[in-house]
Amino acid sequence: MIKTVIGSAYFARTNEFKIYNRQAKPGGVVFVGDSLTQRYPLSEFYPGVHLYNRGIDGDTTEGLSKRLNLSIFDLKPNVVVMQIGTNDLQVLGLPKEKTVENIASLITSIRQELPKIQILLLSLYPVNESTDKLVNKFIVGPRKNTDIQWINDHIRTFKGVEFVDVYPSLLDEDGQLKMQYSKEGLHLSLAGYAVVTEVVKPRLMTLL
């Protein structure tokens, strides 16, 4: 059921990209990822920046690999901001090692097509695994912060990208995603996106 819904969203959103890309101008910034990117109100947090949102709800490293043309290459951006992988643990049930391998492969593909591009690789965000009444256990699913931290520890070593570690800024005193920054334990609230922006924006602006 989850994969069917995600597949429909993927198809609809990539069709939107085909239309949007007709008006796109090269040299901008493209944010790529899953729902955590799609729901990021970029134009509000980065006013005046020439940017595009190419996030898709429910997307995975495997899904992103199939849409690099539509989401990145057709736009001919100067900068890519990428955050992907949390849904590998839920939708695909991939081992964390495979997620790291897939992210490395995505970076290689981007570099081969656009050798001069700047890549900001964002850490995966924490989830809230607690019994807080606001946490939706179905949405959080099998994601574990220990797995997320393991993935982050490995992708931070990748060459040819600038790793931006947002993870610690979103934690509460118990090492969980702070509920003030979240809607249900996974997706971010506006307060959460404000924190992400505080970390990412200074790094991004140095590349523009």
C-alpha cells in the first residue's frame, strides 16, 4: 500500500518537473530529496536565491537515481543541495550499508555529468522514537537514530562534496528529534526548517 501511494506521487511529481523545467534558467541552486525537501518552503527561507525544489514525497536513493535528468541535469545548476536516504529504511527496507553505497553512486553520477558543480550533502535528520503522544509510530516506522547516525558518519567522509551536519541541531536532551521541530516524529515543522536553514544557509551562500 505504501509503495503504491509513493509510486503515484513519484509519477505525478516527475510529470510536474517536466513542465517546470521548460521555464527553468541555468545557474541556480536545486534542492533534491524526499518529502523533507518537498515540504521545505525554500522561497520563504531563501528569498532572492535562484533555486528549485525537486523533492518528492516518499522518494528513496533508488528513486532519485532514476530522475537525475529531470531533477538536476536539465536545470544545469551551479549548486545541488541533496538530502536523501531516510525512506530507504522504511519504504525499501534496505540495509544501511546499501543506502551509503547508493548515495555515493548518486554523487558519482552527478559529478560525471556536471564536473564543476558544487554539492552540499546534508546529513539525514533524526527521528523521534519516544512514546511521546505526538509521535506517529506508523510514520516513523522502523527508522532508528542509531542507523541514521551510522549513515551520517559514513557519508560525511565522502570526497567531492561539502557535508553539512544538521542532525545535532535538531535533537532534544534525550537524543531524539525535538518535537518542537517536528509534526509527528519524522517530518519537520516550520520551526524545524528554521533550524535547518540556520545551519545550511551560511554554507550555501558561500557558494553563490
